[in-house]
Amino acid sequence: MPSAEHAGSDDVGPHQEGPAPATIVHALQAHARSRPDAVAIHFVCGEDEGEVLTYGCLDRRARALGERLRLAVEPDALALLPMRSDAPSVIALVACLYAGVACAPVPLPGRNGSVLHLRAIAAASGAAVAVVPPDASHLAQALPGMRIMIEDPTTEPSWSPEAPSGSNLAIVQYTSGSAAEPKGVLLSHANIAANLAMLRNAFAVGPDDVYASWLPLFHDMGLAMLLMPLHFGVRGHLMPPLTFLRRPALWLKQVARSGATITGAPNFAYAMCSDRVGDDELENLDLGRLRLAFCGAEPVRLATMRRFAQRFAATGFRAEALYPCYGMAEAVTFVSGGHLRGSGRANPGDEIAPVSCGRPALGTHVAIVDPATGALCADGVQGEIWVAGPQVGAGYREMAEATRTCFGARLPAFPGLAFLRTGDLGFLARGDLTITGRLKDIIIYRGANIHAADIEAAVATCHEGFGEVGAAFAWTVEDVEQIVLVHEAARGLNGPTDSRMRRAALDAVAFHHGVRLHDLVLVRPGGIPKTTSGKVRRDACRALYVQDALRSIPLV
């Protein structure tokens, strides 16, 4: 029997009384009218209280900025939103939604940070304006020729927005892809509303739920952790990502202090908490209210889930709260999910087995397709994951060929449905979706997709001692996915290596991509396996690395 589709968890149903708001603009305006003094988002800075944004304040400031945006740009223009976890960034996002100006959330570089990715997105998107926080006016130098807008919080609005049509473009979500060719997914108001409704159903969200997140707002999962509480009208708490990375315990302390019932992060975050939260920080930590802790954006590892559950059992955390899920920016964020199964006694070999990511969301169709033949795979057989549903975007901005390749695929078994070809591998078994790998050479590092070729290119040009050929790949260290780079030396490098080569490579990767290499191996020219057509065989190189069979040159 061919394996394909369907839709929705059997153990939860809709948890919303009455019809869902047509768009998030409808929802925000309703919240602002009915309870303007209610907390929308609480911005947390470490252990400080931070700033509180009410629905009334958010609505007033977004209307004022939205009015300026309407007058400043054409109706079909795109606004670039360099974002961080603060009130001005959230207000800028809502102002764009109010004004009917499509926006592209992107990372906000620090004063000394790399602007390479920002410039690439700006060039690819054709954005007319960038709306930046008050202290980020320096970005005008990084974005020459682009209009820079900054909110004035003292301005009183004289305009009320018209609620958008569901078909209107709302967000262009840039995937964390190649800096050379960033892909912007076209998401309508209807796409976003559909996925939020799916999340509400899948997470069984009720009026007493509380959200807590440190995920970056420019990432699809982090953006969803902002939009969910805003749309549902429940409290949300946001912490800067760097706060978590510096001290993981602060995420859990915020969950406890806020009484959060829903939180989530990639697999690496759960591993970091298990490893770096000390016994002294467990004292007085109460995670008993947390009923759903989702794990997505990178491969979910059963060993990590079990370690986290055991480590924090004394805080009241329940293993059944763990919720592996699967999604992507092309489908707003969420495709499937379900509470962790098999979290009890371990069986031999199951620690390395792939983890089920639950059932497809209500209204979502998932098909497993043989990527070579286009035929549906039988139940339990691995193939490429194809997704159809109202949350799937219209394609990539200004990328007709990539849109044709990935969007609108058809299957005779499902007439009338247009599928997204995800490029991910997995299988369906009794309705549950399990992810097993990726078709393309993309490394998922701390939730971000990084093209191996971009890592290799950054090192190839950083020092004359490196040749043109490299092979970057993921390598798991203590349940955390890291990045290893094997690179060929330049021809003619016969003597000792320059002491500056290693530092140049590490600096280049950190500067251009914001990641740290776990290991750098230098090999002689021709030392990296290639196909007969000269393409790098990264999997074969990884196998040699695992076997310690690479003929390496010592790097000083």
C-alpha cells in the first residue's frame, strides 16, 4: 500500500471557541479593542524584568509606524526588517502587517558583526526600505541606497489599518541558506493564519497557556513563537538568543519564573542544558507547569531527549512534555509533531534510531516519494518528503527556476493537490512521520541551515596556503551537531604550514557564517574524494574522517 498523507493528531482536537481570526491583523486589532492593557509580550534580559508590551501599546505604535510606511513606499514594495528580540523589532513587524507592506525578517548584525548575509538578502530581495531599531542607524552604511526608517514611539497615530485579504503577501521568509543565493519564501496572510491554526490544534493551546522563547525572530521557528501568543491572545516571554547561549540555565529559569506551559528549541539547546546547567542551578527550579517542550529545526536525537528528561526530572519536568516536530520556512514553520514516544526504558540500538516527529498537522498532506522515480513509497520505506497544505507558500521571491523545482509537484494519487518537494528524507509508518536525512549537502548547525559549499569557499580564500577544494560536513559530538572541515592544501605547500593558517580559517568561518569549526583537517592536494566529474564526495570524506584514514598535514 503506498504511503501518503494525512492530517492531525488523534488525541487532540480544536481548542478554539468560535471561528478563528482570518489573519493575525484581525486578531491583534480584536485584542487591542477588547483588552488593551493585557500583556502581549514580555521582553526579558537575563534575570532582569525587561520591558512589557501591552496589546494597546503595540497597536498604537504599530499604527503610527504603519502610517509612515504607507506614505513612504509603494504598495507592492518589500521592507527589510533586521530583527532582534526587542519591542522595536516586534512593532516594526506588526507595522508592516498593518500597512500591507510585505516584510522580510533578517538577522540584525552587531556593530562589529558581519553584514555579508544582510547585504546578500538586500540585493536578492530588492527591498525598498529597512525598518531598524533606534540604535541600529549604522546599518545605513551597510545598505547604501536603501531608505532607513526608525520608529518614533512618541508619535500618535491618526490612521486605522484595513484588514488584509488572506491572499495578500505578508512575509518573505528567507531561509538560512547559501549567502550567495538566499531564498525568500513568499508567505501570504492566509498561509500564516492556516499554520497558526494548525499549531493551536497540535499544541492544544488554551486561554491559560504561557509561551517562553529565546529563539531568534528572523528564524521561522522563532517567528512562530512570537506570532502564536500574539494571535492566540496569551502571554509570551522573549529572551535574546545570546542570553541563552551564554548561560543556558537562564532559559529554564525564565520558563519557571513566567509559569510557561509551552517552550521549544532545537536539539542542541536541550543538550547544552543537560551539560551546562549545574546542580546549584537546579535548586528552586520548578518546571512542573511546562506541558509542551517542542524540539525541531534540526535532527531530534532520542539520547538527547532522554538525557534532558533525566537531568531535569527533579524540577518536576515530565518526559512526556517533549514534543519532536518537523517543519520548514516553505510551510511557514510547522508540518508535523507529536509527544515523544519510547522515552522510557532503552532498548539496544534505539539511541541512534531516528525519532518520530508525530502526525502531520490537521489539513496537511504528506507523501513519501521515491526521488528517482516519482512513485509513492510503501509504508515504512524511506523516500523524499513531499508536503501539501494551506500553509505552503507560493514559491521563492524572484527565483522562477527554484520555484518550479520545489513547488507545485503533482501526484496522480492526489489529484488537485500541489506538493512542496522538501529535499528531506523520511518515512511514514502508521501515520507517523520520521525524518532520516537530507538530499542536499546542507549542515544544520544550532537550528540554522548552512551550505557546506559556503564554509568551504570562506576558507579557500582566507589564506594562500589553502587550495580550492574542501569538504565540510556535520559531525555529532556528545549529541550536538558540529561542523568539521577537511580542506586540501595549496599545491606547492611542501614544508611546514604557516602558523596563521588555522586562525585565518577559524576567523573566516566565524566572520562570514557566525559558526565555530569543531575540527579543521588539512590534506594534500587530491586528498579529498571526488566523483568522476570532479564533484566533492562529502559523505565519503566524512567516512574517512571517522576512520581516521585521511592523510593529513599537521596544522600548527
